[in-house]
Amino acid sequence: AGDSRRIVTLTTSELAGISLRVERDGTELTAQGIPTLNEVVDAIPPPMIIDIELKSYPDTPYHLAAAVARLIVDRGISSRVFVSSFDPRLVKRFRREAERIGASVPTAAIYSGDSEVPRVLRGGLGAPLSGSEITKPDWRTVLRHGVHGRRPVLAWTVNTREVFDRLQNHGVAG
């Protein structure tokens, strides 16, 4: 959004005041404010599935996993969400918190071959480390290496019909 402040330092009202702009296929789209997770849940009707990605930074609040688990339970949406992250420790923490409050929520380990991802996690090792039922590689990784193992594979981020069609031939579940 062109705002240099760190998101973890902002309040809900400060996030609501940020102007967003994206250009896609030559069209500029704008919106006012970054929504809360509750607002996102309200905006996405069933039966659509919601992927709640937990971002991991050195100062990620320890209670984030517990707060997301509690929101899922309180909103009664465990049947239409899954929780994902590049960080297997954060996914494992979420799984532990969800289990503690009696929630059964599938999780996904995200990965790619990007240099930003620790080398040891680039091949999908986050899934067995976190106990995730789903792997979530980037679409280029799927096309380069295919789909392996027993876990469902959800590729990210697919923005064109051409890529979508190619992924369907590689055993991708979503």
C-alpha cells in the first residue's frame, strides 16, 4: 500500500485508514482499509473455503495462533477454513491451540523455491514438521516438480486461466 509502517505495529483503526490500490489486467482497483479477519469472514459466503494464512515475522505475537483458533471456533467456521503458513512452527502452534479448544481445522504448509524461504523448507518439508494435512507450493514449483506424496496439493497464486488449466493436469486439488 506504499506505507512503510510495519503492520504488526498498527492498530485496527490505522489499518482501516490505509488506501489500497492494485492494477490487474490493465484495470486499477482501489479499496479503503485493510479488513479485519471477522470482516473477511463476513464477506465470503459459504460454501467458499477461506485460507487463513498466518504471517511469520520475528515479532509475530505469540498469541496469534490462539486468537485465530478462538475466532474460528467462535464464528463456527471450522468446516470452511484451513490455516496455512510458510512457518511450520506457527502452523504447529495453531494446531496445538485449536486442539486445546476442541477445534478440528485442516492446516497447510506453504513453500516455494524462492531464496526468501529457508533452504530446508523449499521442498515441502514444512508439512511433516508441522503435521499439516495439505501442502501448498507455488504454482511454478508444481509445474517444475509435479505433485508427490499423499497430501492434497493447493497451488498458489494462480492468476491466469492458462496456468489454471496446466495445473489441473498435474493433480492439484485447488
